[in-house]
Amino acid sequence: MAEKSNIRKIKTTDIDLKDRLVAINRVTKVTKGGRTFRFSAIVVVGDENGIVGYGLGKAGEVTTAIAKGVEDAKKNLIKVPVLHGTVPHSIEVKYSGANVFLKPASHGTGVKAGGAMRAVLESAGVTDVLAKSKGSSNPHNVVKATFKALLEMRDALVVSQQRGVELSKVYNG
């Protein structure tokens, strides 16, 4: 599994990335001098063409936390298979308490996903998908479960190469 993620890692050269804020969390530390507020932000970046990444930024201000999250996300980009605007096959993945189910959909369906999953899938360039998040709704775990599912996706070309079959023979009969 570790080899698979290393193969799909992408460098950030010449890629126009768009960032989406998934969640902001405010943490309060109470000291004798009063309350200190700090913020953490989960950010997803992607080129909407199969490249996506997520990051976590923490800082004393919201804008700084978001900027740190974007920088962290640019370091963790992966390439995901997007076939005609949808995912290649159904998959169900569990990460910590979050269960994620992704299913391909026909053209025109749209992204039927909620919250954190929607941000990841739209940033990856998926335009039609049926998705369900079960279990924990914690945005950290939902984002990580969605990434795990996208990393486990295999397109027809990869499967045919692993089986030693040329795709042209399969489609032409």
C-alpha cells in the first residue's frame, strides 16, 4: 500500500490549484492571563482534473491557519483516476471512525456527497458520483477516508497492465 501512494505523488510545478476550506476549529487555552484562541483549518487543494491533496494548518489567526493548510496540502498531492467525470468503480473504505462509500454515477447526476467528501471529490475533478459517509462525521477522518478510497481506486488501464492484457484486445473483441 505504501508503494501505491509513492507512485501517485505529484510535484506542484506548473499546476493551477484551487483551494477549498473544509473546516475550521477554534481551540481555547485558559491561563491566568485570560483566554488564548488558536485555530486549525483543514484545506483541500486540487486542479479539478485528477490531482488533489489535503492539509492541516494551525495558527493564532484564521487566515494564517488557512494559508498553512494550503501549503501543507500542496506537499501532499496525489493523482486519482477520474473516468468520464466519475470514479472507475464502487468502493467502501473505513478510516478510524469514518466509513466512506463511493459509487460511479451516470453523466448529469452531479456530486451527491456531503460536507468534507464533496470538497475532496470536487477538487479531484469528479463531476458525477454517488457517495455516502457513515459513522463519524469528524471532517478530519472523513477527508482521510475519502483520500484512502481515492488511492485504492484502479482504472481499467492499470488493471489490464497488471493482468498482462492489452486494452485494445479487450474492447475490440
